[in-house]
Amino acid sequence: MSIEKVRAFFAQRGREGDILEFDVSSATVELAAQAVGCPPERIAKTLSFAVDGGCVLVVCAGDAKVDNAKFKAQFHTKAKMLSLDEVVAFTGHAVGGVCPFAIDNPAVTTYLDESLRRFETVYPAAGSANSAIELTLDELAEFSGCAGWVDVCKNWNGKEPL
């Protein structure tokens, strides 16, 4: 199970006790925000895209949407989300619990989006559709093994139309 892999990943870092598991679904931003008890924008959603035969994960704020022009400028290809089966094949996590942790596939590269920088802590999923973990941005960067920060989202900073 995906959450078991994530639990083992955080156990190696002394953080397995920080994983939150809920009796309700946290598979969407809205459900996760309700389960955690935080505003939806503090949910760190992980989006999966096909890029150059591999997978790019973009972790962004819950209220952010991918800006196709920014994505193309950053990754030199159109933003094409992976199918449900492709997400599992690349990440080992099912949609609703996709997170940037415990991924052993070298074809997966993770980036953090600028939309997250306005928060001290955020809540990414922890490998299942009823889990999350509160992390600082530094912890998220470290634990995700991200390749860096990108600016590929819109609608989160009040400057762009919804």
C-alpha cells in the first residue's frame, strides 16, 4: 500500500507519528481542508504531468491552477496530465493520495510551485485518500527531493483573474 511506503519513508526520518489519518476522505482539496481543519489553499496538492516520456510532479497550493503558458515556458511542452493508471505506474500512489514522497522511480521529477511560498506550513497527502502530513516548506523541499521551485500556476495571488 502506498501509505505504508510513505509511513516507512517518514519512519526513517523520525516523522511517522506526524502522518495524519482521517476517518473521512481527503482525496480532494476541499475534503482535505475539512479533514485537516485548514483553509483549502494550505493543502499542497500534487499534480502529475507527462513530460519527455517521464513524469513531472508539481506540488502547488490548493487554490492554484496550472497556467498552460507558464507550464509550456518552464517545461517546453504542453501541460498534459497523466491518466489514473499512469499516475500509479509512475508514482506508486493512486489519485487522491498522490504525494511527492517514497517515489523510487527515476523517471519522476518533483517541483514545488511558488504558490506555496506564502505559507509557513502546508499539508500534502501522505500516500492515501485519507491522509496528510503538516510540513514546513523547507521540510517539503527536503522530503520531496524536489528539483527546485517553479512558477507555473495562476489564480492564487490575487493578480490574475479566476
